[in-house]
Amino acid sequence: MTSVENPPPGGRASADGGAVDSGGGGAGGGGGGGVAGLPPGVRPRPQLPPKPPIDTIRYSMNNIKADIKRIGLDLQS
């Protein structure tokens, strides 16, 4: 039997007739086992913290400028 007649455990046969590169030992292996249902060699997106609202950034920058002026330094903007 060929791999087309017996699909891989994932339930789908590949488009090239079942010759699936698992990334085992070649130079372009891609890292191996998939994570959270992703195919092998595909990394999940990194988890980034949410960006603060722009008003928070402006408020913080105004406080920094006020502190610098208070201690006698001049911030060029």
C-alpha cells in the first residue's frame, strides 16, 4: 500500500503523493514537532504584551518634561 491509500495520522495526504518531509535530519529541518496543532517547522507567534494607550504615553512624557524643568535642565523638543 502507498501513503495515498493510507493517509498520515493527521487525516490528510500531501499534494505530492504522500512524500512528507518530517524535518528529521536534513540541513533545513525546521525545528521538528509542531506546537498546538501547527505543522512541523512552523513556530507559533510570540506573545507580546498589549501596547499602552497613547494618552498614557503623552501623560508620562509631560511628567518627565516637568521633572526635568524642575531640576533645572532644559529638554529640547
